[in-house]
Amino acid sequence: MPQMSPLNWLILFIFFSLIFIFINMLNYFILNYKYSKKNNLKKINNKLNWKW
């Protein structure tokens, strides 16, 4: 039935969009980054002497 084709494409689009959002949420909330804590941050002071 070709009349149902747009509905199927819409459902597929919604399905994959939800999967994409879900994976992004998992990556954001599950991953713990090494420098995420503010009290462990240290200022790195690199002084470079440029000799032209």
C-alpha cells in the first residue's frame, strides 16, 4: 500500500531520532571525565622564550 509509505518514514525518523538522543544522553551522563572536578584543576604555566 503506497499510501502508508509517508507514515512509515515518519515512524522510522522518530525511532532513529529517539535512539540518537538516548545514546547522546548516555554518553553525557555516564562518562566521567578525568578533569571534571574543579578542585583538582591546576593552572599550568608554560613560559616559552622565543628567540627569533
